[in-house]
Amino acid sequence: MPISENVDQSRKFTRRLVLLMGVKGLALAGLTARMYQLQVRDSERYTTLAEENRINTRLLLPLRGRIFDRHGRPVAVDVEDYRVVMVAEKTGNVQQALDRLAGIVELSPEQRERVLREVRRRRRFLPVTIASGLTWEEVARMEVNAPDLPGVLTERGYTRVYPYGEEVAHLVGYVGPVTEREQKEDPDRLLKIPEFRIGKQGVERTYDRRLRGRGGTQRVEINASGRVQRELGRKEGTPGDAIHMTIDMALQQKALALIRPHRAGSVVVMDIHTGDVLVMASTPGYDPNLFIHGLRAKTWRALQTNPLGPLLNKAVSGQYAPGSTFKMPVALAGLESGAIDTGTHFDCPGVFQLGRAKFHCWKKGGHGPVAMRDAIKQSCDVYFYELALRLGIDRIAETARRLGIGVPTGIDLPAEKQGVMPTKAWKRGYFRDKRNKAWFPGETAIAGIGQGYVLATPLQLAVMAARLANGGYAVAPRLVADRPPGNRTAYRRAQDGFRRLGFDAANLGRIGEAMAAVTNETGGTAFWTRIAETGMEMAGKTGTSQVRRITAAERARGIVKNEDLPWHRRDHALFVAHAPLDDPRFACSVIVEHGGGGSRVAAPIAREILLETQKRYGSLAERAGLDLDFAHRAGGRGIPGGIR
């Protein structure tokens, strides 16, 4: 090979070597620069990331806020309990473990299904709660059988408990597991914790945010697979706020004892000046404690299909024709408009003819000539047919709505119904068929005695009674107070906290006199159920809400008495009242479903509960002394707790 070719090849090799070395040098320089960036310039950032991979911060459940009645009695609390948890990674065959466990603690099919679902969804080393609220006997059996149950552990935790059970179910409600929808709608990180519970009904739901509290934190060291190695630090959460209700549990229990024998109904008692609700009883009820550990499908179906509606808070969600308790708004509308005065008489022959239609009075022979006072006292239907037609439905509705009929009260409970106070415009909008849109005079007449389309809740009727008694102020009911009310009632007059409704005080006084005659004068429809104790007398109005149509043929044969009818065809019994007569403080409404006559069934319940209320809270002059005595018996604690 010529020397010149060797020289060329040598030069090529040298160039390639230099090029290769240059590339390697550049790569080394880039690597060096990158290492400098990672180890020096970005050292702090990556150290933090590495630390976060090794150190995990977890949320700790806070204690839920407690709920008390007005005297400091706890109606919803968190109590320490024992629960069974399973770590699937250590258990092996989950199905077999559940079979063995079922012989020690009671497990429903729904619980087994939930556990299997949670095991599939979570990492196998994370614990899944199987059952909570274990008794001491179950805990003991668990400990004895622990060697045969690998991966199944007994832990201490907290469970929501309702000491008064169904007596407060419709008010306090209950808590339950968080659904996927609720997680999407609420950004609170606490909802991501499987054991976390939120309010589902009642005050638990309305004040859920305040009751939740703020979660604590736990710093733990974990390995590459996410398993906890050790705890590095812990900061406990902040418990939720305490909620103080206006309810008096002793009166609540008294009201329930009075109404339970009648199968279904409601009692409401409220302070006419402050709006504090002292009693809100609805029966039948349910035990909210059943929902804590998971309700069985059979139990849930039984509650849902019960025709008496135990899940329904009848005080705010039950809608009833108010019957003759509606005669006060009609009479007030007549006085306010000038359509009548106290001397205006209508003749009651026992039946009112309107065209070819006949509208009957409850008294077959009629009341004869009657004025407003006696028409309310004796509950004359013909008088109010006549008056309603003079006024027209829209004028009646305007007064009734100002008194709270057909208008939401704004009570701090979910699922409140609005009721119905019909007008001509309401009917045009309610019915689709043009033939049903017209308003007829007969519909006005029947509305005059609280029948037809008119519907009200027991709470609305109590509000109506309160506004009539407090001088015409728009008092609004409430269940939760800023601080424990204790024995304080009427501690603020209605005119200091609520707007005036614009009624003439003299006209309100005339309505009050007529209501007083109902219960305290011979011939009044509730005279035999009056409060005889001096200084505690009540004024009221009976009502009977008809649930069936009485045909002409039945009238000719003789109307079948309520007690001779099947229960579901009997009239509803109603009564509204306020007490005492001198300087009223409390209003009450009672509805007994299919109870028959208001004077015979509902009025005695109102008498007993209003009498007990006045005895417990004394007169306005005595109130300050009661407060001092109560504080002494409670030991001077910030939250009254002396009464049980």
C-alpha cells in the first residue's frame, strides 16, 4: 500500500477519534451540568419531593359537635365504642373470614356485601370496618377467638348516639355515610375519609357544617408500597360546635305521650314573642340510632311503606285542610276590609243555598241569626260561607298569608312544605285543563271554612295562632338558639324583633275575645276542655277537617258517626290556641289524623300541654326567679345540666 494512502487513513482515524472524544466530552459536560442542577441548584426541591414520598400526612376525624335541648340535656352525642376491622392482606380468604366472624358478631347480608365491596375498592393493606357498636360480650368473644381470625382486629372509635331515640328523630335527624354524589358536590377533604359521617336529616343536616368540626393531621412514615411504618407526629382536630335547641325535652315527651294513643298526629308549642319552638312532636316516629350502624333493607322497606308515615315530620311536612281553625283569618279579613263589623249578622238555618248547590252547617238545625263573635265561638259554618262570598278568595288569601298560611315559615329544618292558600291566579297556574282553570263561587264558600284547596302544616297553624296573639307581629319559628335558652321565655317582645303585619289592634282584640269565648263560655265548642286554673286560661279554636264527601243520600239516612267509620275515613281533629289569656306567651296547634272532632280529641291534648308549659315556665313576673333557681341547681355550669 502506498505511503500516501496510509497517511490518509491515519488522518481519517484521527479525525473520527477527535469527533468521538468531542461527543463524549459534550455528553459528559451535559451530564455534569444536569447533576449540578439536581444536586445543587434544585437540591431543596427534590429533597422535599423525596421527603413527601417517604412522609405521608393523613387527616384525623374530629369529634362531631353535640346537640342539646334548651336545658342542656344532650340529644345527640359522640360516644366511644368498639368496632371490628379487617385487613384483607393479612386475612387471606375474606369470605371465609366473614363466615367465621358471623358466628361471633351479628352480620347482616347488607354488611357482608358492603365489606366485600370496600375490600375490592381499597388497597388490601388498608383496614375496612366490618361492624361497630359492639357490646362488651361481643368484644370478649372477639378477643377469645382472635387467634382464629388473622387480620381481624378490635379497635376503639366514636359513634353518634341519640339518647332520646324516636322522641327527637324528626327534629335532630341522623348522620350517615357520604355518597359519591355528596363527595363531588362538597370539596371538604373530610368527606374522603370512609368512616366520616354527615347529617342526613333534621338539625344534623341543617347545621352539618357547624357540627363537623375541623380535621386533625397525622404524619406517618410509609414504605414504597404505601404501608405505614411509624407515626412521626399528630395534631388532633377541633370538635364541631355545640348546638343548643329551643326544644324542652320534658314537654316533648309529654306531648308524645298525649298523642301516641291516637296513632298519627302532631303537636307544636311555640313562644309567640321569640319564635322559640318548645315542642314539635310527630307520631309515629323512628329510632335514628338504627341508621348509625347501617339499616337493614327489610327495616328500611317497613319504614317507607308504613301508611302512617313514620319517616315524615308531620309538623312541617304534613299538609292538612285546616277546617274551622281557618275561620279566624276569614273573620279578620272581614273586619279589616270593612265587609263586616262586630254587629253584622247572618242567619244560619243549617244549610246555605248557592245556586243548585247546598252547603251545610255542622249543626243540623242551624244557629239562627249570628254575629262574628258567636260564629267563632259556636263555629257556625253558614256565617263563614256568607262572609267568604262577600270577601272573595283573593282577599281571604291576602290576610291568611300574612298570618302564615300557605307560606314557608323558614324553620331551620329540611323538607318543610309550603301548604296551599289558593287564589284565582293560583288555580289558573295549577291546572292544565282550561275547563279547570276558572274559579267558582262554591270554591270560595268552602274555603271560608278551611276546606277545598286550602292546606296548612301544623307549624303554620301554630304560627297563625302566635301572630294573632302577639299583636300582629310576623314572628318566625326557630329550633336553634344562639345560647341555651333555659327557662327564659318571652325574653324579647315580638315588636322588638319582628315587623308589624299591619292589622288593626282592635280587630285582633276582637278575634282574641271570640277565641276566648270558645274555651271559656258556655256554648263554646271547647268549653268542656277549658283550663280552669286561674291565670292559665287558654283561648282557642276547634277544627274538624273532612276527608270524605258526605252525599245527599247519607244525609237523608243520617250521617255516619266518625267512630263507626273505618279509621282512614274519619275526619282529622284540629285545635289551635294561645295562653294565658292575660298577656299571652305560648301558642299551640294539635292535629290528630282521623281523630274525629277537634273539641273531643285535639282540644284536650292542647289543654294538657299548654297547662304543663305554663306550670314549668311560670308567669312573666316569676321568670327571673326561676332562672336564678335553675342556675343554682345546675351548679353554675356554663351549659345548664341540672334537669334530667
